[in-house]
Amino acid sequence: VLPERLQRREAERQQGVERQRQKKEAQAVKEEQSEFFLAAFSREREAVEALLAAGPLEEAAARLQGLQKLLTESVRFLAPYEVRQGQETVARLQGDLAARRQQLQPKKKFAFRTLKKEAAPGSEPRPAEPARPEATAPAPGHGPAEGEAAGPPLCGFSGAEDEELELGPAELLQRDVVLSELRGCRVRLRGNANTLRVRDCRGCTVLCGPVSTSVLVDGCSDCLLVLACQQLRTHRTRDSRFYVQVTSRAVVEDCTKVSFAPYTWSYPGIERDFESSGLDKTRNNWNLVDDFDWLATDKPSPNWSLIPEQERISCWD
């Protein structure tokens, strides 16, 4: 009969062997799932690219939405670099889709403009009224952000300061929106946009209805952003708070002091906008964030946090 100490040691050894076996089996399953995903993702990507080149854009948009869903459902077993590559591919295809839609829009017909009447002799010219910021493309000289279609966006605001800015459902429906270089503005986007890019903004509050695909926040600081989307990516952003409804895992990169809470904005017609967007309201991964600058798995990233419940905003009016 073996002494009790030897029996215990043998049992521990066998447990260790069993753990290693289970770990190898799990790794094999994970690798098999990853290989299946990469093959399926590649096929769908090629199909979307072919449709963008020559096929119906409606079918391309539907296939692209399926590609995004495939990526979202596979995140749990993919390596971080595979997730990142997939997200970059989806963002690029979304930009290509927006560019193709813009190319196929009918050009405006030429029309003569009414010439301004000359002022009467001796009369003083009327002072020009101060211009209000309009929904417009970003200022010239600034290249597109990552994942953004080349050329001017379909709608958005740029360069405003200390303004109340708003777009409604008719202006937003399935369009690509860019907010750039805003300072101290409060922006309300009531409706269902296709994509949203928030770039180089300071001290702004952005309240946004459901976005069908992706939101990219890049180079912002001291902002408060309320967003509902499939995919949220945040780059080079600091000291900002996010209230999100997101169906995949949010991604942060080169960010510091960003915090997250669940989406709490509401307005008349938001349920209709959620239906139009295709977002699943029952699925919200607001507290699942991947930090591409933090590889340690046994310690939480110091770059992002959750907003304490007692500090969360519930009323936005």
C-alpha cells in the first residue's frame, strides 16, 4: 500500500495530466473554429467585393451585414489580431459601399441662378447675416479617417463651435454621417444612420440614434457620446464617456481614461429607428471592451473603466 502522501501526489499528477489533455482538446477545437471562420469570412468578403464592383448594391449591403454578423458571433474564439483584421476589413467594405452609393446618385441638373440686383447708387450695402453651421462635408485638406469612404460624406457637421446641432430621420436614413472638428457643441442625431464617424472633436456631447453598422471615434477628448451600433471602434481618444448599445465587443486603441455605461437616450420614434437599423435591442455588450494596447489577460486594462451606476446619466433633456 502506497503511503498517503504518495497517493496524493499521484492523484495531483493525474489531475495535471487531465487538465493538459482538456486544454489541448479545447485549443484544437478553437483552432478548428478559427480555420472555419477564416474560410467562411474570405468567401463572403470576395462575394461582397464582387457585388460592389458589378452587382446590385442592395445585395452587397445585405451580404456585408451578414459578414459583420459572422465576425460578431465568432469573436469569442478568435485571436485579438484576427478580430482586428476582420473589423478593418468590414470597415473598409462599408466605406467602399458608401462610395459606390455616392457614385450612383443622380447628378443635380444644371439650373440658372438668379443674379443679385445691384444696389442703388448712394445706398449702403446691407450687412451680411452671420452664417449658421450647415450639414456639410468636413473642411478641405483633411483626409478620410480609417474606414471612411473617400470623398465628401453624405451629411454631417464640421468646424462649428458652441452650437446646438441636429439632424432628423429624413436627413439620416441609411446615410453616412461625419462629425469633425467640433468644439463645445451638442449634437442630436434623431434617426437611423448607416455609419457614423466622430473625428477630432473637443468638449462635445453627441446623442445618436441607432446606427445600422459601425461607429468610429477618432482623436476626440472631453466628449460625452451616446451611441447605438453594431460595431464601436475608438482611437486616440481620452477623458471621454460612452453610453452604448453595441451588439459586438467595443474596441479601444491608443485611448486613456475612457469609460462606458449602457445606452439611455430616448426620443419619439426611436423604436421605429431601431427596427429600421436591424439592431437587436436585447443584445448589448456595453461592458465588454477589447483594448488592443493591453495584452495581459490576468489584469484589467487601465485605459478604460465602467461608469459607476450612481454616476450614470438617465435624462438627457
